Amino acid sequence: MEFLLLLVIAFGGYTIGRVGHILGGHLYAPHHWIYGVLAMIIGIIFISEDWGKWLLAFGIGHTISDAKDMKDLKFIGRDEPGPKKFWGID
């Protein structure tokens, strides 16, 4: 049951990341994979607490939603113009 909860939280992180990409990708701002990595680091530090596990799962989902920009080490800027899709990694 705990695994299912962590999976739902990770999907929530992915969802928030994708919606943020679609609605705010035109803004000159930090890429959201940075926030996902910060959430994972804090989650690992506090892994013994339930909320630490939840934060780790959220950070994983949030980072996956912007994995392409993380791979290219894009820290700040606008997303490239083009069609925005929910099911994808950008």
C-alpha cells in the first residue's frame, strides 16, 4: 500500500511539472528539474520520516517531467517554441 501511495505522489510531481511546462514554459525562469532535484535531496536527508519519502517520490516525478532539460543542463531560460504535450519528457 505504501508503494502505491509513493507512486501516486510521484505521478503528482510529474503532473505538476508537465502543467507548469505547458502553462509557464514561455517564462524566463529556472527550469523545474532543479526544484525536483532539491526535493529529492531533502527527501533523502529525511528518508526516515514519512514526509521525507513523500518528498523524494515527488521530486523523482517532478524531475522526470523535465529530464531532457536536465540532460542538457539547462538551468534558466525559456522552453523552445513548439507544440506542448502532457505525455512526454521535455
